[in-house]
Amino acid sequence: MFERRPAPVDTRAPHGSTNAYLLSDGGSERVLVDPAARTDALDEATESGGVDHLAVTHAHPDHVGAAAHYAGSTGATVWAHAGFADRFERETGVVPDRLFRPGDELGASGVVVLDTPGHAPDHVAFLADGEAATGDLVFADGSVFVGAVDGDMRAYLSSLRRLATRDLDRLHPGHGRLHPGHGPPVENPRERLHALYAHRRDRERRVLAAVADGCSTVDAILDHAYDKDLSGVRDLAGQTVRAHLDKLLVDGRVDWDGAHAYPVED
């Protein structure tokens, strides 16, 4: 069961709010995921059903703003990614009670952790009964920001493939859904994951073509690779281009020094 409780937050993500979720897999233990801000609805939901565990998909501010409050008010066991416990504590102000690793179950909740880095290095998804709370891995509409400051495009593409292999719609017909950190649920997981993957690979091809055509700076590549108005989001698009260039450098397809990109010479 996935109960969604959106909370208004200061974010540039779509819909202007972050979804907190209460998860259970038919057992008696419930998990609170991504308490971004305190709301009356979330207060009521946590008080009426109780919360046994608290965890976040990643420790960006728009996903953890009320973690300290609900950790205190519910008495829940607070979990953090074993590889990023310091990051979690720094961003939430909460010392975790327990650490998880990919593949672990949170207590006896039936909720299992899936490693999904890319948008952030500590990013995970939470699986329960054919559904998944996916944080900023996938949205029902629009693309996810993967920027060079905190993101990794290679890891992001791998994470999309990893979740797609779960084949939630086929293995769990009628309730194989994804529950993003922002916006409505995704009713067709496989199709949406493939579309996001294809979008990212198409953007990569456009960035590579821009470099091949002589565009060496991020601004020049933006003008060449994007055919839409970037007003208000040009800085984010620039970080995305940098993430693509970082990947293409590792792939050996461009020379990129952080300021200028050039085609790889044969």
C-alpha cells in the first residue's frame, strides 16, 4: 500500500511539491518515505496509523525537510544509506538508528531497497508488492534533472535499466506502479522508463553532434542541442550538458576539460 501525501516545498522540480509516502507490504509495520515538510495531512496519517520506520530516497533538501520532526514525533527507526550516512545526518540533522544497503528490507515491513543512483549519488527506490517509490528517478511527465554537480549520467541510465528489469507491470498486472517524488503516479512503468532512457540517449546524441559540429563551450552546445526555449531553466540545462559531457569523456567519445569539449581524434 502506498499512501501519498504531497507537501509544498521550495523546489524547481515539477508540481512545486514533494510527495511523502507511507508504505506497507501487507504487514503490521509502516515506512514513512521522504517527509519533505510538515503538513496537517501527514500529521494525521502518521498519528492514525503509526510509523515504524523512516527513510528517504535521497538527501536533497526538498525531500528531507521534515525528517527530524517526524523522527521525533513518531519514534520511528530512522534508516540511512550505509554509504552515505554522514550525508544523511548533515542534511537532516538526525543520527540514523540503522543503515541499509541495496537489497535490504526495512525491518519487517516488506519494503526492499533498490539502488538507483544518478540524480544523486545516494539515491535509492523502495519496492513493495509490485510498486516502487522512486524519488527523483522518474516522473510521470517531463524529464528528471541529472546535473554535473551532484549527478552522474552513466549511473542514471543504469538505474533506469535496473528498475525496468523488474518489469513491474508484467509481473504485477493491475498494480505495477511507480510513485515519484513529484507529481502523480506512473501507471505504465516499463513504457515510461524506456521513454526516459530514450530521451536521455537522444540528448546525448545531440550533445555529441554539437561537439562534432565545432561547439566547444556549454553555452554553444546548449544552443545547438536544444530546440526549445530554455528561459528560466538554462542553468539546469547547462548542468545536464556537463553531465552528458562527463559521461562522453569516460566513454572515450569526446575530449572535455570542464570548460571546452572537442571531438576525439582518430
